[in-house]
Amino acid sequence: MTPDALADLIRSRAGAMGGRRRFLTALAGPPGAGKSTLAQAVVAAIGKGARVVPMDGFHYDDAVLIARGMRARKGAPDTFDVAGFIHLIQRLGDEDEVAIPVFDRRMELSRAAADVVLPEDRFLVIEGNYLLLDEAPWRALAGAFDLTVWIDVPEAELDRRLMARWAHHGKTPQAARAWIDGNDLPNIRRTVAGSRRADVVVRWV
């Protein structure tokens, strides 16, 4: 399914609901699947009233992860403030204006209230690795979205993209390989094996 086709589906589903409230689309997939890129493309195709809401703003700060001995697992399901994220999703459905945190990769930390979802933002594409993960506490999100989308990418392609990503962020090939093998690949396999079936599967290669 192309971004334009997914945008059409979102508009159609929202129209069938009468447009009485925000329409929340979950865009999930493993690390390296291209969630951010696809989310931006879908929002651009929808146009006015659409925006992306990233899950990554709920990363625990490195200081917290270091104190808990979890820094080497940053990005794993238990390195996020899941309760805070679930609360945000509830607020997005109930409130007109909601401040959201944004993860700054240059600084490697989340900035609280760095962006605001406004009343005119009616089509929200929420993107993240674990939106469909069928594990506590993430499974509390089941039923929270009006449409769920899974991005299906072969593991070998995910590996290639992640090597390029970490090179872009300054890791040596050896450091990137170690990080992917020790952290990204386990998260990929856990997400692929443990996520609920989505309404729509997109093969985004």
C-alpha cells in the first residue's frame, strides 16, 4: 500500500465515523522499518489537519537508564515511560490541545512539551516500535487506535538500514555492528514475534 492509498483509507475511515473527533492511526514496525519516513509521507498526502505524533519522546533519559543499568539496552520496550505514553494517547482522544515530548537525536534526550497538538489537528499518525506489542504494559494500548498499520520489512534490509543509520550518527562500523547485534536485532525479533495483527500491513522496502 502506498502512502497515498493509506491516506485515502484514513480519510475514508474517519469520514465513516462522522468526523466527530480525532482519528488516531497507529503506525508500528521494528527498528529501521521506516516508520518516520512513511508517517511523514502519509501526513503530507492527507494534507491540512494531519500530523505525526512520535512515540520516541518517551525514551527514559540516559541518566535514568545508567542508574538502572539499562543504558546498553536503550530502545528496548522497557526503556520507555510506557504509562506516560498511554496517558498521552488517552489525552489526544479527549482534549483539544495537548503538549507532547520530542526526542532530540542530536542531544540524545527527550525535550518535554517541545511540540503541541492543536485542535485543528484531526488526523494523527502515531508512530513507534511497540504500539502493537502484546506484552504488559504495552498491551494496554489495544483498542486505543482507530486504525493500526504494521510495516513489514525483511530482517536483512532492516540490518542494512540500521548500519547506515548508526554510521550517520557517528558510530564506527564495529561499534554499529555491536550495537545492532546486542540491542537492535533482539528488539526487532521481539517486536516482529510479539506484536498483535494490524488492520493493514505495508511492505515498505
